[in-house]
Amino acid sequence: MTPSRRSWWGWGWADSALSDDQTEKLAASVRTRFGVEVDLTPLPAEPHDDDLPMPHVSVPDALKAFSSADAYERALHTYGRSFRDVVRGLDGDFSPAPSFVARPRDEADVTAVLDWATSTGTPVVPFGGGSSVCGGVELAGAVSMDLTALDRVVEIDRTSRAIRVQAGALGPVLEDQLRPHGLTLRHFPQSFEFSTVGGWLATRSGGHYASVYTHIDDLVESMRVIAPSGVVESRRLPGSGAGPSPDRLFLGSEGILGVITEAWLRVQDRPQWKASAGVRFAEYFSGVEAVRVISQAALFPTNCRLLDATEAATSAGVEDGTALLVLGFESADHPVDVWLDRAIAIARDHGGVVPDGVVSSGPSDATGQEPAAGRDGAVGAWRNAFVRAPYTRDALVRMGLIVETFETATTWDRFPALHAEVTDAVQAALKEVCGGIGWVTCRFTHVYPDGPAPYFSVFAASRRGSQLAQWAEIKAAASEVLVRHGATITHHHAVGRDHRPWYDRQRPDAYATALRAAKATLDPGSILNPGVLIDP
Amino acid sequence: MTPSRRSWWGWGWADSALSDDQTEKLAASVRTRFGVEVDLTPLPAEPHDDDLPMPHVSVPDALKAFSSADAYERALHTYGRSFRDVVRGLDGDFSPAPSFVARPRDEADVTAVLDWATSTGTPVVPFGGGSSVCGGVELAGAVSMDLTALDRVVEIDRTSRAIRVQAGALGPVLEDQLRPHGLTLRHFPQSFEFSTVGGWLATRSGGHYASVYTHIDDLVESMRVIAPSGVVESRRLPGSGAGPSPDRLFLGSEGILGVITEAWLRVQDRPQWKASAGVRFAEYFSGVEAVRVISQAALFPTNCRLLDATEAATSAGVEDGTALLVLGFESADHPVDVWLDRAIAIARDHGGVVPDGVVSSGPSDATGQEPAAGRDGAVGAWRNAFVRAPYTRDALVRMGLIVETFETATTWDRFPALHAEVTDAVQAALKEVCGGIGWVTCRFTHVYPDGPAPYFSVFAASRRGSQLAQWAEIKAAASEVLVRHGATITHHHAVGRDHRPWYDRQRPDAYATALRAAKATLDPGSILNPGVLIDP
């Protein structure tokens, strides 16, 4: 069996893409649903040197042992994997390709790349799993520094439940090393298979936990960063009050301040008890109120995702027009039914009903597997769709459709108006640019006592050849509403280059000035990921 | 009745100090316990201009309306309230007095002070409640900017449970404004009465919650800061992933980057259910193990303080030589007995016993008061001692004793060795400098899944006139152990000037350089609290 190979234009493993059969079935359902003709962009041919721009620089001798200017490698590292990226990859447009890809084998290699780049003024883009959806790794002519060779769990402190891990470990590579110890990070962004520890840290990724430990930030004890000016390493601490947190400067720094090479992270015992339920709401805003009260009750659900009726229908098979709240609790220490019962009671106070009942499981059901709660019914359907979504997205892109998401966070008092205006703005844009064929849906991915993190999905017909321009109009309309309403331009997808216009309005100007000054001390040659977050 | 007046040399209200009677009783018990003669430093006379150094500058006309160079005001603002500060205040040594005290009435006044100070190169020390225990507000000749006139809750968002509050509100001033709305911040550092919102933010103070929301950091939605270069205001967000967090630059900035004038903070509904218990451990390290397992069980106790046997005896009246674990849970939403029961079960697995049983109360007991759980028995005794401790400390200082604390945080794997070495180092120092008369005790103030925040108290006989030098030797011995073991020099008491030698070794050098560069953009005249955290 040939080992799996990453797709250079689309999501994940090339051989995990939808089969021709699956794609045809999907196309048929799109035809029925939208009443439009759908034809399929053929799969692109593997890129050759001629299909790529000339490198700005060739691989210097000092970096030859671990660098490549191979066409496939350059294409694979040209983009992240947003809708825009897939459209361009499918089109064979690799104009922003890096000059070459360096894959450091150790920290000395990282330093060698930075030293050479600083001396030659060559931009360097740190590259983890390449799952950016905000243009975070796209820079023509740069050196793409792929960190996935640094993927070891170096140290395990079972007592404190913490690990020292190299930053290039992809999600499954990390979890495979933790499983024999009964440990897990349980940080499962949708990109889990194709994103790395370092990528999570650099982008403040959002993970598995719907509450409390929502961002990777909360799981960090310390970080080790190689900056062009030298090494920055913080102390392993469970908590501290000694000055502003050094880690918090690097969390979310998106590769502009240094290359994250290692971190000490807090891990978990594998959960033994789980309990979950799907709660239906005839009125969406009754569901919103229920989630608000649940999130203010300090019950700390692991899962608390409210899907509006359209999203419940399209991704969880809920056909009665209700909104679906996926509630889940888990623990390695104790049964969690009391917690779930209380959350359900709150939901019922707000008109929620639980047609499929509660699924609860514990170690008595153990077969070496994690408890099964949450794998069945509407909840299970939603989870499967969630993991496969990016592959399905690629197939839909091949049909010339627009399939993209954006997410934000705002306080509860502002959510109803924000939701209405975002929905209106996207629908107006859909009407104007896509003939009104499409929809926008909303789910909560994470919830806080003071507000939700709503995640919007857009699905629309498009004129072939105009997919990007049409999406740009929709995205601009939505982003404008977010920024005007005081919401954030991103809750866990980072800023990159794509979100810059709105991030620049969100972030205090004086903070940008301070960050620029900090960067100048760490990266005096301004080589690291220029254009991301701030201008050099 | 004359209104209460702050003590210019000691803790809190002048009229809340121990009475002559109480002081004499305390002295008698010290005589018995230590077998040493104790005589009492007389209370100092109120300072006059002649007792204070000449101001470096006089109050400029532009600031006259809200500034004072009165001797009492200058003395009151000379120090924080550490052991060192009280010894010097009692001694009438006010040599580092500020030139004058400015008390801004609004943000325009804050700006006026900063503009004048920048133009004249005069250092400015932002001053909240003045409860610093690390030399954070001590700078000879500076302008002390007292922010307590800015003390209003400006906006309440009941839906999101958040408030906009001016930074100068002292703890009780804040809570008085929240009580009519059924809300509370529930951030209760020991200094609660004499510390402000802005002081908490600037020093990353540790509060009421033993787990999860341990630092004020976790309660912040956004901040407003007046820097000499202009206003920095972040957005109110429940969560965000848009670049490094601007707030995290100012949290813990100890007045060196700007003056915090406002913040949006997450508040709580007032708790309706409480449950608590005191668990005794014959073996201290069995208690430590129990706390470790409890803190890794995601039960999120509100209180989880382990007092070693000496501390249990001296401050909670536990006379059988056991260590005391104070466990407490509270909720505004649901009974918490299940949570407490599980924590107690874990404690019992580690040999804990619960001689006084569980105290549990709910809204049925309501009399307009919060539930009573935790007010009685050993738990209650400890709480009362906690609140009165600083006044008792002052009386003991008058007897020429050494009474001081220091705290840290470290991972569980390192705690036993750290505890042993700290204890040994302090005891060796006590033997050398104090004739061995004294003790060091330890309690956990906050706990994390990956480690505890141990808080050490030192109590020792001293040669009169050598209190400060003797304490300096003890403190240096302990701090050296902390830094060598990879622990933090402070968990929630800030860095100030006193912790600088050890903080400088703890903090990555490159981070200091970056912070210095950031400061230069915000405070180009280097007027703000020079000497704290970094050198100008």
C-alpha cells in the first residue's frame, strides 16, 4: 500500500477526497435542492516546475540538507486551505508559491534558516499543518519553514499531567504518543488531522471544550520560541502573576515574532464517563437564552453547540425545523449525569425538548474505547458531518459553489442584533451576487458566561469563474457588520492576511505600535511572515 | 462620629487597629510561646512637613485643583503595606515620600498629570489602594497618582453579566454598587478593603476562587488605559483569537505602560447554595496528594486551601497536629453537595477525615444574607483570622517581631522538593539571624490541575532595630530556592521593586527587551513607575 499523500490543492489526504460516486450523488442533491445545473471542474494535474513562478531565491548550500524546491512541495505550501485557497489550487493558480520549503530536523536548522534569511532579507513563513483559512501562510517567494519534522513528545510529567512537545506535531501524531500513557490533550479543532501544536499556539486555536478551556491558550504552561534575535523560553508554571505573561505575547503571534519550537502543555486523563443529549427548540432564540443561562451556571459543559434550524437540517438530519442544542459532559473522574440533568432542566425551562433522550456511558461499558455517548442520533450525525466537512467542501467547490465559514464572538446583549444584521447582510449579498440561491446558517462553537462564539456557514450558487469575487463581497459585507457591532473579526481562525482590514479597525492603534516595537527587537530584519497582523 | 481615616503607617483604618487591650493580650501570648521579653514600640506621632523630605517638585498650577502636598497625604502614599513598609512607617522613616499626591477627578485630570510629568521628566506612580507588598508604589520624589476618586460602576449589562467600572473603585465601593443588582465580582483578595479594581488588574491579583478564575485576568472583557502617548481601549469580548491579546500586555504591567482608568469585568450572580467541609490529614503530603487529585478532577472548588499543621494550629485552632483542607463549593444556580461529596471522597481515599461534617446551605436558609456554610468550626476560625491578619501583623511588628509572607506557584512534580528546600532555607536563616525562634508555615491559596500556589508565612523573633536586615536575609534565602527550582517569584503579589532581582532571572531576557520597546512607544518620556519590572 502506498502511504497517503497530502493533496496539494485541497483538504487533507489526496485519497480521502470524495470518490467519483460520492461526488456525483452530492451533485445530484445540489441539482435538486437548488434547481441549478451543476458541472464538475476536473481534478487538476499534478503541478510541474513550469506551472509555478520562478523562485525568488534558490536553496542555499547551508540549507540544502533539509530543503526542497520540488514543484509538489512548493504547491503544497503555497496556500492554507480556505475556500479561496481551494478555488485557486483547483484552478492551478500557484502564483504566490514559496521559493522553497525548508523542513528543519532540529532547532539548529531553524536557527540556520533564520540566520540566512536575516542576512539575505528573505521572508520566512512558519508552516505547521497548512490548514490556515485566513491567508496566514501565503507569501510569494518566501521560504516556507515546514515544522512537521519536529513532532516528538519529549517529556511526560504524569504527576502534573503535563507534556513537553515539539511544535511540529500534527494532532494525531501527538495523540498517538499520549495514548499509551492514558493521556490526551483533547484539543480537537476541525483541522485536527492537519494542524500542529505550533500552529494552534500561533493562531490561538479553538478546540474540543465548549467552555472553560476553549482556546489552546488555556492549556499552555510554557513556550520555547526561536526568534531571529535568539531563544525565548518561559518557565513551566501552573499560574503566575509576575509581570505581563510572556507566553501571551507569542500566543496568537502568527509567526511574526519567532518560530515556536516547543511547549509544555496541560493534558488530561482519558475520559471515562460521558453523557450527552440533543435538545430541540422550536424557537431559535429560546435556544439562545437556554445556552446563555447554561453558560452562566458554571456547569462547564464539554459540548454546548446550538445549531440553527437550517444547520440542524443540513448537517444533523433534523427535519422538523427545530434548532438543535448538542449538550455533552465528560469526565475522567466521576459520572456526569447530574451536570447534564441540570443543563437539560435549564433548557426545558426555555422550551427545549429532548426527543432522543440522554445517552450516558461509563467505564462499565469500557472496551478499551472511549465511552460511546454522543456517537448516535442527531448528535452523532452532526459529529460525522463535522469531521468530513472539509472534504465535502472541496467537492462542492469543484461544482462551482461557494462554501465558506466565518466566526466571531460577542456579548449576549449584542448577539440578537448582530445575528440579525449578519444574516441580513449575507442574504443581501447572496441576492445581489449569487441570484439569491444559497443560505447562511449559524452555530455556537464555544460559549462563555458573557457571550457566545457564533460560527456562520455560507452555502451559495455562484457563477463559475466568479467564485472568488462573489465570496469577497459576501465576506466584506459580513465582516463590516462584525466590526461595526464591536464583535471580533475572528474567534479562533486567526487574522492572517485576509482579516487585516477589519483587524486593523478592531485592535487599538497604540497596541499595534507597541507590537511593532516588540517585533523589531525579536525580528530586527523583519523577515518573519511580513504582512500578517501588522505591517513591517 | 468622625469618619474612619486610613493609617499612614500601618494597615487599613487607623481605628481598626488592635486596641491596647488586644495588643497586650497578644504580647502576653508571644511571651509565653517564645519565652522572650516583648516590649511595644509606641504608636508614631502624626507626621508633619519637617518629618518628610523636601519635595523634588511643588504642585504645578495646572494640577492644583486636585493635588496635595499635605504631610499626612505624602506619608500615606509613601509605601505599600508590606512588613518592610510597616516597620519603616512605624519608625517614622518616610524618606521615599512622593513630592505630592494627585487625585484625578476624571480622565482629563489623568492626562493633565501625564502631560505635565512628561514635559518636566517627573516620575509618576499610579496608586490604587496602596496595599502593595512588593515595593510597587515606592519612589522618592515622584507624583503619586491616587485613582480612588474614579470609583463608579458606569454601566451594567445584566444579560451578559458584565460591568463597566472605573479603575479606582476599592473592593467594598465596587461591591456596594453591585449588591442592589444581585451581582458581585466575587474577587476577594486579602487586601479587598484597601485595593482597587485598577490595582488588581495592574498586579494580576489573585482572588476568591481557588480554581478556574484564580486571577483577575480571567474576569476581564476589556480595558481602557491612558498612556502618555494616548488612549488604548480594547473591545469588550467574551473570547477572541485576533492576534496576541492587547489586555494581556496591560494585565500585570504594574503601572509602567499606562494608567488603567476603566475595565469591563465579568461579574457573578450572588451565590445561593454553598457547601463546605474541613478535612484533616495526619500526614501533610497525603493532603497534598488529595488536593492534586481534586484539582485534576474538574470539580472546580471555590475554596481548596490546604493548611499545614502549624498554620492550622495558629490560624484555625486545630490542636491535634493535623493539616486542614478547607473545601468549599458555591453556586447561584444549583445545590453543590454532589461536587463537595466527590471532593471529600477523593480526600478520604487519601486518608482525610471530616470531624466536623459538612455544612451545606441553600436559598431556603435565606435571610437576605449569603448562605452561612463556612462560617463555623475550624473553617470559620480560619476565615476570621484571614481578614484580621494584617491588623494583627501590625501589632506584632510593634513587638519587634518578623511577620511576613511570600507565595509562589510550581508544578505538582516539583512541589515536594521545593517545599522541603524552602522550609529548610527559611529555618536555616531563622536559626542564623533570629536565634531559631520562629517558624515557617505553608498553605495553598489557589490550585491548578498542574500545580499548587503555595503561600508561606514566616513568624520570628528579631533583634529590635534589625527587623529589616534580618527579614531581607530570610527573603533572599527563600527567593533563591524559588528561582532555582523553576517556580515563580510571585503568584499574585506582583513584582514591584522588591522582587526585581529574582524576576529578572525568571523572565526571558528577550521578553524584557520586547517589553522595554513596547513601553518606549507608550511612555516615551519613561515617567511611569520607573524601576518596576524593567529598568528604563
